[in-house]
Amino acid sequence: MHVEMTVNGQVRSADVEPRTLLVHFLRDDLGLTGTNIGCDTSSCGACTIHVGGESVKACTVLAVQARGQELTTIEGMATNGSDGDVALHPMQQAFMECHGLQCGYCTPGMVMAATSLLNENPDPTEAEVREGLEGNLCRCTGYHNIVKSVLQAAGGGNQ
């Protein structure tokens, strides 16, 4: 089946098998390997992206279901400045500054889910951040620095 969608601001199209998962389309067909495959069961959130501005686990969506949609992956979060420098998204910057990652495997999904959370609730409490990220698993950090990163990206938050 033919699919066409806007990914990170660029119209992308390809022919895919009807059963191709969106995560495989992004990684295998488009080469956007920042979207990680963690569990293939929607339990871990490593494959979280934005579809139409909403946080979605890409292992639960078929590529054909995303036809005509606007998608943002972790690769689309940073921006290129006029001087050629890359400017990290404020959430990416906060994760870096607050050490919100260790092995980094969950980080793309966490950043995408956290960004979506702040779009819905720009000034969350610590408890709201923890609840908002409960569908994304990290096996390294114990979540303390991830939560701290999200609260910093929110402008200090309610710690």
C-alpha cells in the first residue's frame, strides 16, 4: 500500500506491506533510528512519537494508519539555527542538564512523552509528571532525574 505523511516537516512516501508497523516504517524505510523498539507490545514507550501533536507508541500503529498525518520523531525535536548550529528542544536540553538519561535507550520515548505532557499540562507537579510518564519505562535511573528534567523544562515546576 502507498503511504504518504509529513515526518519532521518533510513529506515522505513509500510503498509498504499493509501490516508494517509505523515504528518499522520509521526505522527501516525512513532511517529514523532514534525511535527505538523496546518491547513490541506497547509496554515500554521507547517508540513514542507525536502523531498530529499527540503522543503515540509507534509499535501500536500501522504505517497505513498514519497516512496524511503529521509526525514528529526525536530527530525532529532539535532545530537548525541560521548559523548552522543545532538548538536542542528545551526538553532535550533539560534531560542533558539534569542527567535524565543513563543508557539512553528510553530517552527518545521519554522526551517525546514528556513534551506531550507539558503541552497538555505546562506546569505539572512532580506527582503529575510521574503519572504522565507511567507508560514509559526506564531500567536505569529510577526516574528521579527524568522527573527533575521534565520539571526543569516546565520552568522549574512544582517540586
